[in-house]
Amino acid sequence: NAGVTQTPKFRILKIGQSMTLQCTQDMNHNYMYWYRQDPGMGLKLIYYSVGAGITDKGEVPNGYNVSRSTTEDFPLRLELAAPSQTSVYFCASSKDRGQPQHFGDGTRLSIL
Amino acid sequence: EDKVVQSPLSLVVHEGDTVTLNCSYEVTNFRSLLWYKQEKKAPTFLFMLTSSGIEKKSGRLSSILDKKELFSILNITATQTGDSAVYLCAALDYGNNRLAFGKGNQVVVIP
């Protein structure tokens, strides 16, 4: 059971570089989410999607972009990496509104 | 703004002890309260509580919700070293379908 798969697991970027964090799920879930988790803090929602072609901002969307061209994939893009984006990023999915979210293993991103 | 507060933020117990973790919430359109266990990687789902006063159990873990007083507790009995983790509480705002997370309860169980 693959569930939610995130790649890469680790990445170091230089300030100003760009990259895409990949997320795919094989559970046919409609809803997908991107969170960031900073040390000692709870998860903060960056963006979410309720289905293919539909995305919306969460609490902390600045500096990020997303797309949802298929049900399975929900990539997160950083266009101009900044040190404040150093964090652990989690992708999650849920079957429907109000259902428990299931998380991937995370991507640890450092920006130097 | 939705708010979730967990206490204690960290605790150390001996194997066999009982642990009680607290979670209080303020959510505009509250629907459910969820508990997750986070070890090294992904948070893993433990419980979702929607109704007040009904205890949910899974092995040595149990949880209950009080919608009048706006809190939930997670109990772990006969703790084992494998229970060492961060336990995350999250409240679901059904209006925007967002989970508001607390900072977590870090539990360390020593042999």
C-alpha cells in the first residue's frame, strides 16, 4: 500500500533557486493538502485542492504555487527559495470533506 | 482565527505509567477533533471524534471529546517505549474544511 508518496526526502537549495516538491497518492482521494512543519510548531496549511483543476490558498501560501492536473498528483513549487522556507513539508490527502487526512513521509528542505 | 492548544508540551514517563494528554480548541465551524501520532516521519491517524462523551479506544489508547467545554483528552495506559512520539491534536473547521493543529505533546517513555 503506497498511500501518499513524496519526493525527494531531503533537499538543500541555495537562496533564489526554484524547485518542485512532488506528491502523489494512489487512494483515489479527492482532497489533497500541503503543510509545512517548523520545529516545535504545529502543521500550517499552505495550499489545498478539492479535486483536479481546483486549488485554494491555506494559511501560509506566500512564496509557493501548486497545480492539480490529475487526481493523483499535487506538486508544490517554490519559485525563489528563501531561508524562511526551510522546513519539513508534508503532503496529505483525504477521501472527502471532513474525512481523516493521511500524510506522506515528508520532504526536509534546507535553504542556505 | 481557529486555535488549538495542547498541554503538556512535553513529558517524560516510565514504562507502565499512564499518560493523559490535553487538547483545547476554538474553531468557528467545529466538526471533529482528530489525534495523530508522529514519530520520525509522517503523522499517522489515531482517532477522529465527532460526538461528545463517547470514548474511542484502540488497544491501550483511548480518547474522548467534550464539545461543551471544547476539549479532548488522549489517554495512554501501560506505556511502552514504542509510545514515544509527538501526539498532534487537530480540530476540523467544516466551513473551510481546514485542520487547525496544535503544537503537539512530546512524550518520552523510558524503560
